Amino acid sequence: MSSTYPEAGELSATRPVQVGATCFGGTRFVVVAGPCAVETQEQLVTIARHVRAHGAAALRGGVFKMRTDPRSFQGLGAQALPYLDAVRRETGLPFIVEITAADQVGTFAGHVDALQVGSRNMYNSHLLKELGRTRTPILLKRGFAAQLKEWLLAADYVLAGGNEEIILCERGIRTFEDQTRNTLDLAGAVWARQHAPFPVIVDPSHATGRPELIGPMCLAAAAAGLDGLLLEVHNEPTRALADGFQALTLDRFSRITTALSPVLNAVGRSL
Ligand code: PEP
Ligand code: MN
């Protein structure tokens, strides 16, 4: 980075992670965007086209949803595979999908570009060991009650198997505060960036649960020198099958990426 802010040496040198054509931890600030849950091919393609046109460099979309309420939508599972194939083909963007059990790894590894470990599975050492045996990049979310050192130890499980392609994602932790869905630990994200060689991105969607707070937190993450964002976006949030309340509309998404430009410019980065 050519900029003088953050001060040289404040953030450790990251080992860049290549996910398809997109590099995390390099000079580009990587915006990963897409719906909470994949619902239909049309929904996924509509969102993907828009976010690609407005700065996203990778796509997301859950197919195994670990919902609190067993009656709520659980995701399409392997039925979504043709949709993921189609959207990758059309946009050329890499796709990141969350897997929730070791037996899903083989099915999905050939169809996606990175595998996500969700907050609820950060402590699932059997899953982490299985992912350590692959050479697929891993997006490791912080457990919502995990200490920073526990998060890095979870990454060590993946590393121990020989897989060094790890990206960390701060997604908010549970605190006494109930005006936001979780509490975004931005300092913790920077701490992780200073104490580990992995790129660190921030998920202000799950961290705040409030669309109106997501934009300011995106700007803060960019200004702090972090490596990217994970954002939930929906073409019709009121009809979304999961997390519609926190979904960015297409329009709000593009306003955020526009607002990011001058901040990224100030820290020597770009979308
Ligand atoms: C997600 O990103 O789809 C998700 C379920 O988030 P988390 O694991 O952070 O709750
Ligand atoms: Mn979600």
C-alpha cells in the first residue's frame, strides 16, 4: 500500500488469498455481496448482476441456513448447485458458500470458489480439520461469543491440515446491547489483522442487523485498513426468505460502494 495511513507496521503483512479471479488482502478492497439465502435462480442472477455492476468482486448466498427457529427456511441445499453454476458462469465472479457439515465439502468444493465457516460452527473442530485437508480457500467467521484468540486457534485447525488459504470475517459478537443485532467489534477485527497473517473482512449486515447502520460501518472498516466486506443484498427485502430485515436494497448497496471510493482512495486502495 502506498498510503501512510494506517501507519506502516500497524497492520501485519497479510498473505493474500486468491479466490477465483479475486485477490483478498492485496491492494483491492473486496466487497462480497449477495442474498442471505439463495432462493431462486432469477433472484440470485438479479442480485449478482447489480452488485457486480456496482463494485462487488465476489458473490455470496447461503444454501444451508442454520436458523434459530426450526420452522424457518433452511436453505435449498444441493438443489441450488445449478443456480450457483449459472451465476458464476454469467458474471465471472467467484462464489462463496457456507457449508455446515463435513459431508458437504466434497459436493460443493468443485462448484464454488471458497467455503464459509459460519459463526455457529467456528468451534466445530471436526469441520475445521476436514477443511484443512482441502486446498479450497476458507472464509472463517468469528463465533458470536468467541474471544479473538479462540478465533485464531480455529484458524490454526485449518492451517494444521496444510490449508493456508484463510480469510477471517468479523460478524459481530453478542453483548448486552439489544439495539443492534450484534456488536461490531471493529477493534477486534484490526487486532486480528495485526496478530495473524490472514486478510480480515467485516460483515456489518449480521453485526448490526440494521440497513441504516451498514453504510457507516462499511466506511469505518475501509478506513481502518481492513481487507473487505461481506454484505447481504436482496432485490426484494420484504419478500426475502431469510434476514430480509437487514438486507440492503440494490439501490442502498450501490450508494454504499459509491461512498466507499474516496475513503479507499485515502488509504491507498480501491474496489
Ligand atoms: C451468513 O453469513 O450467511 C451467516 C449465517 O452469518 P453468521 O454465520 O455470521 O451468522
Ligand atoms: Mn444472513
